[in-house]
Amino acid sequence: MPYCGASVEEFIKRTLNDKAGEFYYDADTTKYLVFASASDRDLYLTNREEYASLLLGTFDAPANYTAEIHVTTPASNVILSGAKGNYIDFTFDVKSRTGSSTGESVVVTYSFNNGGNIKKATQVYNAGTSVHFLVDQYLTDGTNSIAIVVTGRNTLVSTMASVTYNVVNLQLASTLDFSKPVETSEYFSVPYTLKGAGVKYVNWYIDGVDIDDTDTIPDLQVSRTKNIDIS
């Protein structure tokens, strides 16, 4: 088109200044959404299709700035169901093109995804904060994929990291009567029920000695009887 870049830039600024009043970073699309007001933003987020006309435009983070996140929590964690005191630890910074810190605060969005069941939490942190975020209340049994999105409050530049918490819920029960004598010429029969997600391995010991006979159980729940030759 027969227009210089300066003319196009001036037109965009003039148009947005007349309409834009709220800029929102959407962690689901990794885009910045532009609205006339915060009320339009909230209405749009309740039903994106019905209120699509309220979205004035989208854009990526400015290239003049970069956001950084350094997560010290291991990328993959395995805990037992009910375990308490689980945290995500990280530091962050927003830097200019020259590499110097802008010193601005950030908005951090945590998205917890367990099999399509998504929970979200949002926190605001000042520059220089070492984040120690408790996640116990957001974790459920199974694989919890956690996306951590850091967005500068002024520059709107953003970055993301991820952590996984596998929450294992194992339940073992048996109707064995341990007080009943067992003849050494017989098989020792142990009925048991085992429940828990993922592949499970049951090892057997007699008087503290591993009998080297492992049960491999991939099913969510099984009821079995283990017959051990003790002749």
C-alpha cells in the first residue's frame, strides 16, 4: 500500500487511543487481548464466542523486552496422595534489550491441568521476589501439569515454564488372618486388593527375605490371591 510505516503507526495509535482501555494477557492463547474496558474483558472471558465483538484486537509482547523465569523446583515430582508442603519455587526478571532489569512487578498465572480438569490461580509479585508458592490445594490424584506464566505489568512481556506433580494414591487391603497357623507343606495364600493409578509392583517377603516373585499390576484396581509355595 502507498503509505509509509510512520503513517501506519500513527493511524494504529490514534485508533487504539480512541478505543482501548484494557490490555489482558491470555495464557490460553499466549496473546495479548485488547478491550475498551475491564468490564468488556470480563464479559468476553465468560463466553468468547457470544461476546467476540468486544475484542478490539490481539498482539504479541513487545520485542524490546524479555521476561525470564528460573524454576528451582524439579520439572517432574512424584508424591503420595495427601502429602503436604508441596511448593513451586522460582525467581523472575523483566529485562530491556540491553539486558538491564526494568524493576517492574509481574502477574503470574498458574494453570493446573489434570486430565482436562483445569484450575487457575493468579498472583502479583514485586521485582526481586523469590517465589515460594504452595500448591497443595490445587493438586489432585494423577498427573498434574502446571504451567507458570510470568507477565510484566508495564511491558506486558511474557514467558512460561512448566512443572509436573504426579500424585499417587495407593490403597492396599487384605483379609488375611495373620493369627492362623500355616503348615509348611502348604501354600501360603494371601488375598489382597490393590488400588492406584499407573503400573504397580508388589514385592513379597517372608521373615524379611525377598522371595523374588513380583506381581505387576497395570489396572486401576484388582483383587487377587497370592499363592506362595513355602514347602
